[in-house]
Amino acid sequence: MRGIAIREELTDEWDKRGIKEQKEYAILTSEIHEAAFGIKPSDHKNLKNLERENLRDHMNDLELIFLY
């Protein structure tokens, strides 16, 4: 639950700074992911053998900490 609250704080901050479109949020999220893990989110999903599932739902606590 705390991860959701932190994610909302982050997106609220982006909104204050003029980020409005879904594509912009996706780009920023992807950049954070690559900086934290050294791979794109799509590659991370492949490593976890995920297809349509949400990657965040399949991360452990340590992985989630690095994203936020």
C-alpha cells in the first residue's frame, strides 16, 4: 500500500511540473526503471516470464524500493 501512495506522490509531482499525457508518464517511468535496474521494463518482464501481467505486481520488496 505504501508503494501506491509513493507512486501517487511521484505522479502528482510530475503533474505539477507539466507532465500531462500518458506517454510522458510512461517515458519517465521507463527511465527510472532503466536507471535502477540497467534494463528496460520490457526486458525485465521477459526475465520474469511475464506476458500481460503488471511487472510491479511481480516485484519483490527490494525491487520496489529501488523504483521509488
